[in-house]
Amino acid sequence: MSQCVGSRESRSMSYKSYMSLCALLAAFTVTVACGGGNIGSSKNSPLPSSSGSASSSAASSSGSAVSARSNFMNFFAAGISHASGNYGFTQENYLQEGAERIQSLGSESVFVYLTPSFRTTYPDKSSPMWPAQNPAQLSALAATAPYAKVFSMPFKTIVLTTYTFANADNVAGFATRGNAQAEEEEFYNLASYLFRTYANSGKTFVLKNWEGDWIGLQNYDTTKSISSSMVNDMITWLSARQRGVTRARQDAGNPTGVNVFNAVEVNRVLDYAQNGLTRVVNAVVPKVGADMVTYSSYDSTLQGTDPNTMQAAMTQALNTINQFAPDPLGLGKKRILISEFGLYENQRPNEAIWRTKTLLSTAQSAGLSGAFMWEVFDNECHEANGQPAPVDSAVGSPTRPTDSQCRGLWAVRPDGTISPVVGVLKGYFGGA
């Protein structure tokens, strides 16, 4: 997902310019989700106490200690994401609405965002669910009512694109800015909170960055290599996050009842595999030694003209990730997870079904830990005037897009009908 909901097939606008556009739109209409602002560091803030609803739900769902490791190693997570969709159907907090819809479709896995931009990514509606004041750090945000509700739902795998309040997504210059300790501490506190609150739940939490190669390239020019300075910045940034999670795991006693993994996300793997360009997969992943690697897979899964040629591109990408990804926890191929695939049902109407079938069968056969469809409600819709639709337009709102005004990145369409792709996904829900 673009930090501020942008196209996956082509991005010509820089992230900072896109942020400015989002701010302008937000000033005139319903807020539009733009990832992470530089809200400030509070590395010494205390850990929040476990919320009653989260603690009781986690405990009741487990009864006795559950082996999260066994769950993870024997489960293929076919999931659906939810972030900054352009329409909704209820008056609930938007985070809760999307997660509940994903659960109702039958998925046991969900992918959401946990960032300082939580209010615009997941707006409140009829009643205020978000706290009046912004939390000081991620552990406090994870303890808020909407996140506690989602984390306590019967999802086995919860993937989180995560940015700190200390640093947000300010990666350029990170190696020389002196923010590494604050980043590490905030990830330590978040992971510690998850280990404690969801102990013996059998759940797996995967913390990750947004598409790392776009971060490294900065201007989406795929003909160039990521610069050496950005490689260094990314290694320093992502290593700090990993250190925080590793320390939290060790301090929690290496628990077996809940998994909290840190991942580095890649998204332009074939640029290296086919053209030898410097990318996160070959320059950053080996140096960070993250628990996992997540793959936003558009560069391979939209390749080819039939299942065989698509599978060939996808297999080349997965083999490249496997070549460079360390395996510090002994997870094997399960250390690789496809965090995003999207089918553009309106633009590729004859491809959505066969591409979904090919992707899921290839990922499961390769032994990956899962694959997540982007997304439950399309986030690349436009109003009649061509402007990007706002987040969570209500039924009856003049800004609400119609089905034809969206690209088709959906499980549920604006008119409430269900994409046939969901029928393919259902064959993998609960899969081993």
C-alpha cells in the first residue's frame, strides 16, 4: 500500500509531495490517510497496562498454553488487508468495521496499519473510540479500544505495517540522525506489550515496514539502484526495529504461547534478479537479519499472460528472497510471507480469478507462511470529478464512489456485493 494511498502499478509523485496533497484534501473534506507523521519521540514512556478486554479475551481464547510456534509452522495464512478504504457500511470505528467484515468472510488472518496516522487511516464515526489525546508510543496505541478489539478477535495471524511515534517514516538520513535508540525502544515496548497481553493466545503478530524498495528509491524510478546512503539508512533503521523485538522476546523468556516477529518488507525483487540493480532484498535484508521477510508482490504477480508465466516470475522472486533472507529463528520457508497481492478486478476483469488461484497455490506449495489480498474495501477509488475519493465515505454520501469509479482492489464492492475472488480465498482459509 502506498503510504498515502497511491497506485501500485506506477508512482510518479514523490512521497513528500503526495503527503502535501493529502494534507490539502484533508483540509477540505473527510480526512485522507497519509502514513506516519513525525509526531515526536517518547522512548521513556511507561508500558500501558493490559486493557481488560484484550487480556480477558486472549486468556479465554487459549484456556491453557497454546503453542504459537506450532500454529504458525502448520498454518497457511490466507488473509485480507484493511487500510484507508474509500467506503464503508456502518457507523462503527473504521478499524473495527473492516476487521469484522474480514472475519465475517471467513478469514482467520488480518493485515492492518499501526502508525501515528491511525485517526485518518481508520476514522471514528458515530461515537469517539480513539482517545482524545494521541498516544505517546506504539504500545499505548496498541492498547486503545479499537486495536484491543481487533487483536482479541479470533485471528491467528495479525500483520501490522508499523511506524513509530519517535521517527514515523523519516528514513532518509536516519543513520546520522541519532534516532536509532528511540526506534529500538518503541519497538521493544510494543513487542513487550504484545508478548504480555496475548500470552498463550496462540496468535502470531508480524511487525513490518511499508514497501521497502519504494522507501529506498524515494522517487519510484525503477531504472536506478538504491543509493549507498539510503542502503545505510535503511540498515540502521530496520536493525534498530529488529533489536527491539529480539530484546523483548528474550526478556519475555522466549515464550511459546504467542509469536511476535519483526519483518523487513521488499517489493521490487525482480529488479535485482533480472537486472542486477541494488534493492532491499540483496543490499539490506542480509545485513538486518530480521525474523522474517514480507513481500509486496506486484512486481511478479502481475507478470505473465497465463498461470505458467506468472508462476515463473513469482517463483524467481521467491527464490531470490530465500537466497538472501537469514533465518535466525529457524522458520525455514515460513519466514517468507506475501503481504500484498492485488488483482485490479475492474481493470483486469479476465485475470483476477486465475491470478489469485496461481498466487495462492504457488505460495502454499512453496511453504510460505501466508498471502494477503489487498484489500477488503478498495482504497484506489475516485469521485466523479476525478479526485481521489476520501476514506470511508458513508452510504448516501455524495463523495461515495460507485463500483465503476474504483480499480477493483476489493473483497467487498461499494454496492455491497462480494468479489468472486473471495470464493478462491475461501478455499485456503484455515489451510495448512
